[in-house]
Amino acid sequence: MFGLIPTNPNITTQKAENGVLTAVCVDADTERILQRQRVFAMLGSPLLIYAGVKMDGPLWLKATVAAMGGACFYAHFTAYTTIKPYLERN
């Protein structure tokens, strides 16, 4: 679907000696698709901010919706910029 859904993800995990999961890793092709998802979410997050400002309702609800837009952008932007240098090496 628009190149936003990984079709054959290769996921590996690492565990500590005590059996606790310490890392979950996906292959580079899957991560490139996830990067597209992050860009899509970053582009859509201002709509949540706008909706929060324009919607009718109590102030707490408006602030919550707008804050969700800000948090969505921040989380996806941080993940995108963290991963991007590693994908450029390949």
C-alpha cells in the first residue's frame, strides 16, 4: 500500500544470558519502508495540531489533540534522523 507496508520483514532479536530480550532488529529494506512511514506521519501531524486548535470542545481536549500532533511529529522526526545516517552507508 503506497510502499508504506513492509512485505517480507526480516526481524532478528538478541537476548542477554538471562534470557531477557535486549534488541530487536529489522533488515535495511524494511527500515527504508519504515522511514517512509515516519515521513508520512510527520507530514500528517500538523493536521492534528490544526484540529486541536480549531475543534469545538473543552480546552483540555483541544490541548490533548494538539499535543498529540506535536508528540507524533517529534517521535517520528527523532526516529527518522537517528536511523537516516545508518541507511545512507548502505
